[in-house]
Amino acid sequence: MINDVSRVSGNINQMTLPSMEMRRNDLFNKVDSNGDGGIDKVEISDLAKKLSEDTGNTLTVEDIYSTYDADGDGKLSKTELDGFMRENAPPPPQGPKPAEITDDTSNVQDILSSYDTDEDGQWSAAELQSFLLQNFSQSAFFSQKALTASGLVDRSI
């Protein structure tokens, strides 16, 4: 559950508004483990620990609630969690830059290798997803929604 935080926050720059909203809802629902519609101090503690490890910043539950629990009800709403994540999520992972598409095929092996992050000589679903989103995310055919609907992108990645 909490390991997905880095993936959720790391992909924000590549998403459309509807997919960002879906990801925020997914994160909220994962953290709200008892499903009561609010994130209590027990539920936020694992997230705070993970984010502290990822960012190097100390995040205490008491500081989180004194800063982000705007209505003082002892639970974080989706809006309050969004504010917390905007200010405390780790930066997106630094992957390869989008490939420059040209008619010259001499750099194809370099492009293939640059996205083969585990260096096993083939692309996993996550590596293919990274390539497609970084190079074709503006195309309607290769949108996150289209890729997900087609089965080319695993939403759990």
C-alpha cells in the first residue's frame, strides 16, 4: 500500500487531470484502510514513516495534524491529504529523458537500452509503460486512459 506512494506522486507530471484525480482517490482509499472516509492518526503514521524515509524530512503525526487537519476533526479528508502530499511527496524519480524521434535508426539500441532499467535485454510492462508515456503521452492513441483500456499499461505499476 504505502510503497505505491512514490509511484503515485512520481507520475503526476505525466497525467491528465482526470487520471490525477483517480490517482489521488486511489491513494486516499489505500491510506484510509478502515474505509471510514477520513484518515486517522494510526492510518497516517505508516505514510508519514515512508515519506520521511523517501524524502529525508522528519514528518511526525502530530505535526501533520496540526498543519493539515484544517477542520480539526482528527481525520484528514481527501482535500487535506492532497495539501499534505503536495508539500511532502518525494520528487518524481529521474528516469531517462524522452527519446528524440528521428529517421536515423542508429540510436535505436541506445533508446532500447536507456529504458531497460533492469538491464535484462528486454522491456518489462513497466519499462514499456515508461517509454510510451514519456514519448507519446500527448497522443490520443497513447493516452494513459487508452493504454490502460487496451491492456498495454498495468495500472498497478
